[in-house]
Amino acid sequence: MSEEKIITEEDVHTNPMLAMKVSGDTKLKEFLVEYVGTKLDKEEVTVNMIAEVLAVDFPEFAFSYAEENFLRGYQQGLDDAQGLHTNIAETNQ
């Protein structure tokens, strides 16, 4: 019998993309990596570090981005619920 891997709530909410190290392969990335690296005194910068610094230094951007993401997710949830309701009604007929 194989052992089942148990996933914790923290594992579910951990985004591995945030831990990725960022390389400066564009001018904007180079600027962000340099800026965040200098501000946090780190040589290797992750996506999460950039997000944290943007939230502190440019909250208007972070809030607008988060709001847009929330609204799109909310709309998707409503669309999914409407589709579920429609599918149930069709099945019962």
C-alpha cells in the first residue's frame, strides 16, 4: 500500500511561483531586481520580495491589481454558480 501524501492548508495556499528567483532578462526586470535587492540588501530576489516591496512603495498599483483580481474571481464564481444552476435545471427536465 502506498502512502498518501497529506496536504496541509498552508500547502494549499502556498504559491511556488512566489519563491522563484527572478533573473533580469528585460530592462524592467533588471530594474526591479536591482531596486528590490538594494532595498532588502539581498543578492537573489524572488517574486514574493518584489510583490512585498511594490505593496509598500507603490500601494496604488498593488491595490488596483488585487482589486481587479478579486473582481475577476468573484465574476468567475458567479458564472460558475449560474452554470451549475442551469445544468441542474436541464437535468431535472
